[in-house]
Amino acid sequence: MFASHKLFSSEQMPQALQDKIVQEVQALDNKADAGSVQLVLSPDLTQHIAVVGLGSSESTANTTEIVRTAVANGIKQLKAKKVSDISIAPMPSAHAAGEAAALASFTFTAFKTQKKAEESPLTIASADVTAEWSAGRVYAEAQNYARELMATPANYMTPTIFAQRVRDEMASLANVTVNVHDEQWARRQRMGGLIAVAQGSDEPLRFVEIIYRGRPGDPVALALVGKGITFDTGGYSLKLGKNMDLMKGDMGGGATVVAAMRAIAQLQLPINVVATVPLCENMVSGRATKVSDVYTSRAGLTVEVMNTDAEGRIVLADALHYTVEAHQPRSIVDVATLTGAMVVALGELYTGVFTPSPTLWQHIDRAGATTDEPVWRMPLHDRWDAMLKSPIADLSNIGCKGEAGACTAAAFLRQFVDGPRLTPPAVMREQNNDES
């Protein structure tokens, strides 16, 4: 319903029902604000109806997010009333309605042994199924898949299990190849960074490679690289106990790119895309990498580890270098829960983006606006490179001044895509390993 109390889907609704809905909404002085919900009963008192507010009918700004929010709120209200069979009327954006239907129905109860006896499976359908509605469902179900992977406890989502889940999920999808590589392969590929992080855990590393060919014969247009640390203690730069449980989700970047590949394949988009996910745990043990240890990356650069909790960039550096060399994509996007410094800079509202490409930035910014996931372009400056100098190796894995943590993380990763940008330091620099 719009703020004018006009029902968007009135053409498919009996006049008596329209009149009853409008009368009840007006009697309760409901303004039909965007995202609001008013529950009413059908004339025969047998059905709950969620009347969702769409705001001003004259306003077209951010229609998709208004519909997403309104439909999701309506579903939640009906679920609270124990409604198990929901039909969604036509909406101004069928795509957004399809997304909301899937997102609002997500629950994670895999480890609940005492489920409520009265709970019934939730069925959500559209009264006007279109290609846009179906695509919206694919988008949201991919998001839910990523949410499920991230919510699963780390002992049930080891690198081996994660890799097998990917194999199983992609097995029925056309034009998809999934390669799962082990430590021996990583050694042959000279992935010293991935091995250095993984060696502290009893769980073996894995490297997942997903190849989707929507345009056979064409080059790879896009590569996605996702951080896959299935649990992060911080290593010897140990994290605080508070909120360490959230570190089961430190493979969120990996979960996101795998989910994106699932959606791309389900939609059979006419594009060639590759995704890679380096998977391991970051643990403390007698074999774990220590602060000040040096390893050799796949690119041949030596790296002094001045903070073992800055492990994401270490494994991603090898993955980025491999992906660029093996697949030569036109564009490459790295997705990671990389550093708390980004949250300090932008909070949780914006996602920070580092890119030297104005064109790629425009695409990402437009996608963020469309999905109501705002992004902010962060600076990439050559001066960050100098902060990565090490007195004994080619690079340090953190900045030397304890500042600009997100920027120096991006500068570190850039060394493995664009090529090394540093010259050996002439003097010893004071190191600060306080990296959040």
C-alpha cells in the first residue's frame, strides 16, 4: 500500500477485500510508511493479511530496497502469527520481492536438538511469478548459502569440509568445474604464505578453484578471490577471548565468492568467471609461524611476519598471484574480512573498496547502490608501500607505523598483482606489531 492508501496490486484483489483493508488501515491512522506492516484479517476471518507500506507512490527513489524491506517485514509478522503458507501479491519490483521472500525465511537451526513441535515448514510463493522474481530468489538463496557457511561452527566447517560442501553444491550446475587442491599441490605451486599460516593447525589446508564457462572460447572476464580462514585465533599474535567465537566466520570472503559463483551458474550468465579460495586455520602450536619468521611467497618475494594475526593477506597474496598467472582475468576482485582497521574507519554501514580502476569502481559503486549495500572508495597511495619495508626481507606483512592499517593491507596485496613496488630498505625501521 502506498501512502495515498492505494493498493499496488488492487487489480487482482476483490473489491470487498480492498475496501476492508483500506478501511482498517485508515481507522488505525496508518500512514503506510515505507517498510511498515499492518496485519488485518480476511472478510471470512480465516486468513491473516500483511499490508506492507511502500511510502509515497510518487517517489521512485530506492524502490527496490523499499520493496525488499516491506516484504521481509511482512513475512516476519506473519511468521510470528504461525502462518506457514504465504502468498506475496505483485510488487513494484518482483526481483526485490523474490529476494525478500528468501532472505526473510532464513533460519539456522542445524544444531538445535529441541525444535519447537508446533513449527511447520514455511512455504512462500508469488501470486505473479516472473523471471525477475525467480532471479531475485536465486540472489537471496546464494546469500543464505553464504550465511549458513559462516554460521556453521568451525569444527563442522574445516577446510576439508568447506571444500567438500563446495563440490556438492556445484555438482549439478552446468558449465562449472571445481578443483580442490591439497598441501602437496600448494608446495608445487610455491605457496609459502598459505603453508606458513596452515602449518600451525592439525587440519590440512585446501585450495578451492571454481571455473565457470558461460562463454566458451572467450578469456576470463572476472576472477573472484575470497579469504578462507575457517577459524582465526590470531596465531601467536593471539586475539582477545571476547568475540573470538565470531572468528568461525573469518572465511566470510570465501563463502561470499562461492555463493556468487553458485548464483552465476544457476542463472547461466554469459560470462567466464573464476573463483579461488585458500582455506586453512590460523592456530597456535609448536609448528605455528612465529612473529619475525620469514617465508617466501609464490611471487618470490620474502615476507617477514610481524603479526601472525595479519594472516589473511598472507594467504590471499599467494591466491591472487596464482589466479592472475593461471587465468589472466580482465578484472580481479578480492573479498575478505581482512582487518579491523576498516571497521574503525567506516563502521559497519559501508564496505571499503580499494581499486586503481575508475571503471571497476563505477561498477562496484553502482552495484552497491542497487542492492542498498553502500561502498566507499579508499585511497591507494604509493607512500603506503614504503611503510611495508622490512629490515631483513622484501616486505613486512604489516605497516611499520601502526597506522593506516587497511591501506597498508591493500598496499601489501597490490605487490602480488601489479608486481613488487619496493626497494630494499637502507636502515633498520622500528616495527609496531599492534595490528587490529
